[in-house]
Amino acid sequence: MKKIITATLSILGILLLPGCNKEDIAEPRACFSVDVTEANVGEPVTFTNCSEGKAFSIWTGDSYHAYAKYGLDAGVPVDGETFSYAYPEPGTFTATIVASSYGNNGTEVYEDADSLVVHITDGRAELIEFGFRSPKVVGEISGLDIETIVPFGTDLTTLKATFKASSKFAVVTVGGVEQSSGKTANDFTNPVEFVVTAQNGNTTKYTAHAYSIPDTAKQLISLMIKDVPGIFDGNTIHVTLPAGNSILTGLKAEFETSSASAVVTVDGTVQTSGSTRNDFTGPVEYTVTAEDGSYNVYTVIVEEEIGFLSFGFEQLVPPVYAEISGYNLQVDVLPGTPVDSLYASFTTTAHNPLVKIGDVVQTSGVTLNNFSSPVKYTLEAEGKSVDYTVRVSIIK
């Protein structure tokens, strides 16, 4: 098949170039061969160019490079003697090569075309993805075995597999029944054989296993009450609330377990982190039960910290009191106040701690002290001690 494309020179161009000789253009000859006329999808097909001319292009004939689109699709330029192409789809394709010659400043172009037929079949028959829709889990494909772990308690008898084959033309069956990804239900109580059949009849058989393995995790990994984190000592958790938190009933614990599937109970009542209230006037046992039925018991002990509940100088007129925040107490007094000889009035937590300055035991409203510089109070009870620093400042 030959065609000549020419462009006529203008009269003005002829007048301007009276001495120009027309170039003699050798006509092209299109010719090519193929190493195989039948191949599988993805296998390279090698074309050998035996054409004559100045430029060569190949249209492989599939939907990616169809000669019918000539003029819109420029084909694939051939640079060298051979050209390899792996067809991505099956079918019977007419490949076309076009040889071109041109000259006379591009005003004349000659083309010749040659064609041959290639048959491509699809022999791919592999599963490349596998899982389940509900619960949504992904399986692991290892050779011809597929293992998928589903949450404990999942009904294995009606699972719908989601899968993807290596070819859209492959058919997947179970027991001769064609499968639809994410729609066809099967009983996975025992292993299920999935057969993938390629377009050319090739088959691959996979054995799919679904395992429902109970979670054994049953640890409390954090617990907090009133934003105070608990201190773990083995399976005993101590929470020490700031002084002033003497009411330990109706407290809500925020906690985190080592597994989202673990269940936390107190005296058989399921606990919800940050919501369920309990009475912590005595130790409370938290039971963390794993999916497999095993459990851990944690003892939570909540106490109020030893401390001052109030502190001030009631002998002054008017009386003045400190604002208690943490362990530093600030008391502001009027000018003329004898800060070097004041006796403090105070109340403490229910621990009834021993209150001391150094080794001197203090009695509220009785013991006289010099407050012209910061004074450190030590409160002792139940083998524990807490230090407070009191500063008295004269208002200026």
C-alpha cells in the first residue's frame, strides 16, 4: 500500500528560485516480520524491520496503538532493526508498519505500509489479592496457600471473600460455582479451594484458610482519676489525689487496656473508661478479661494526699488566709503587721498529720513563729511526709 503526500510550491517560490533542481526521492518499501504470531499477555513479541526509507513507525494494533487512528496516533517510532512489545490484553491484532521517504524541503512525502496478524491469549491465572469484606481484613498469599485472620467470634460459615485476579479475563470458582468478589458467601469452617481459570484454560488452585484466634492481651496499661495518673506497683495501682479531695465516692477512672477487645469489670459490672463511677473509700479490684477468657486483677488504691486544707493568721484584724496552690503558700498582710511574731492557724487533711517546723511541733493558733523570711512546714503521717513553704509579704 503506497500513498504520496505532496505540497505544491507557490508561483512566488518558483520565481524566487529559478535555478533550484527538484530532489529525486526514493520511494519507501514497508516490510517487517515477527518472531512469534501467537503469544500470551505480557510476553514480548519482537518485530524485525526490513523496510526501506527514512522513517518507520509501528502500530501494534491493540487499543493502545490502532492504525485506524492514523493521523491522531503517530504510532511507535522504530529506531533500529527490532522493536519488542508486550501486549497487555488478549485478542487478534493487525500490526502495521509505515515506511516514509520525504524531500524537496518537506513538500513531498511518500509512504508505504505493510501489515501482519498477531494472536494474543491470556494465560494468567493467579490471585494477587485476597481478604474478606465483613469483617474487613486482608489475607496473606504465600504460594498457593492463603491465610486470613478474622476477629474472634466471627461467623466463619458465611464469609464473603474479596479478591483480585492477575487478569480481568480470569474466572474464579469454588466447587464449580463462579465467585463474585465481595458478594459470594462460602463456609470457611474448613479450608476452601479457589480455582482461577485463565482465558486460555490455564488453572491455578489456591487453598484459603480463615482463622479466628482469640486475643490473650489482658493488661491495664494506664489508669487516671481526676487527671492524676496512677502509679503501678505490679498489679497494685496507687492514685494520690491532692489535699482537699477527701470525698472518694463516685469517682470516675480513665483507663487504657493492652487490647481493645479486653473487657474491664468491677464486681461483675462492665466499666467504661471515663464514665463508670465507683466508691474508692477502700481498695477497688479491676478485672481485665481477654477474649480467650483469661484475666488479670488489679487493685486500685485511692488516697488523699497529706496537706493543709487552710492556713492563715486569725489574730489579725481582719484575719488573712493563704490561697493554697500546690506546696507554696503566699499570705499578704497589711503594713505594720508584726511578721516576726505571728502564730498560724491551720487545718489539715483527715490523716491528722504531725505539723512541724524543723523539729518543733506546731499547734494551730498557738505556736509563735518569725515569718520575716520563708518558713518550711513539714507534715507527717502514715510514714509519709510533705513539705510546704509559707511566704508572708507586706502589702506596699
